[in-house]
Amino acid sequence: MDAITDTVRKDHSPDQPLAVLQARGLSKVYHMGEVDVHALRDVDLDLFEGELAVLLGASGSGKSTLLNIIGGLDTPTSGTVTFRDHVLTEADDAALTEYRRDHVGFVFQFYNLIPSLTALENVQLITEIAVDPMDPAEALKLVGLGDRLHHFPAQLSGGEQQRVAIARAVAKQPDVLLCDEPTGALDYKTGKIVLEVIERVNRELNTTTAVITHNEAISKMADRVIRIGSGRIVSIETNEEKASPGELSW
């Protein structure tokens, strides 16, 4: 990531967890004709090494906009995003592409699998361009699909397709996994299975993980719960005792 401007982080001490991502003063304004829509308003946020954070908010609160910006998919109107010692908001398109390719895994509400490729081939698409990827079959085994490698998406349930999407995201061994409403298109039972997979990836690979959701119950499995409303961080809470995904109900 040589094209990204280096910066020295002065606010970290050995007694604090290391912030993998830092956002400072983030604002995002969309100009809709004569109306300005403020999706984010002066947001400060840290995501720490190996944590599982839940960003909780209603539809339209700004949480997906925030995820898109820290994931390098969008740029803020003002403010900065720093990944380790690289200022993403000063990076050009090539450097942001490199950041997304090498350091971030994305999981969205809809699976975005290629229908004509098997589960294994969908994961291989990512591992072929990654710097230090997992074996694709091992990634699918990690999410419980070791026996479905050669099935096409149409032969898989919604939950299985979402698990393929998670395997695809983690196969490149990203520093950060960003999940936007990963259970939004799934029923209750299947959603809990997907959350178990996300928790396992976070725990076993120590991947810094952020899950965006409107579902209050999911916040119980997080290390920290970051509540977002009207484009602002409303509160940040630490769960002293985390619930396992299997204990959740909604």
C-alpha cells in the first residue's frame, strides 16, 4: 500500500488495544437536488485488533454509509479514515482498490455469488488474486461446507449461500471483516447459524469484525455495541459477558 500516505499514530499506548481502523470527524452529505441529506455527522470510531463489534441502528441511521467508507467503497465529505498507519482518505483509486483486495473482507445481505460457478470456484475467484490466501476448500470447511464444495448456488439454501459468501470473504485472510445485515435475508434458525460462523471466524482467525444490523438481539454477541442514530454515534457499550449466537433469540 505504498500509494497510501503514511501517518504516525500518537494516541496509542501499550496498555490500550491496537486500533486497526480509526475514523475521525467523518461526515457524509448527499446532494439531492436542492436538499442536502446528512448521512453521517462528525463520527469518531475505532475498531480494535481481533474484536467483534456490532454497529446497531435503524434503517437510514447511517450505519451502512459508515461501513462503506471504512471499507474503502465510498469517500466521506469530510474527516479521515486511517487503516493502521495509512490514511485512506488521502489515497487514490488504485491504493483503495489494493486496500479492499488485500485487507478487507465484505459480507452483504445478498450473497452476490456467481450462479454458474460452484461454491469452491466462487471462493477461488478471490484466492487467485489475494496475496496470502487460505486454501479455498479449507475456507469452506471453516464455515461448515466441506461437503458442499462442488454444489452450485442454486443447489444451496440461503444460509449455505451466505456461508459461501463468508468463506469467500475470509479466504484472503483479511485484517478486517465487514458484514452488512448478514442475516437480513434469512430466517431465524438460519440466521443464527450464519452468526455462529461469523463468531467462529472472529475467534479462530482473530479477524477484526464489524457486524451492521438493526437487530438488537445480535448486539449481545459483541465485544462492543456501537449505537448509531441520525448519522451520529449515540453510544458505545462493552459487553462484560458475551452471549453465544446459539443463545440469541428474536
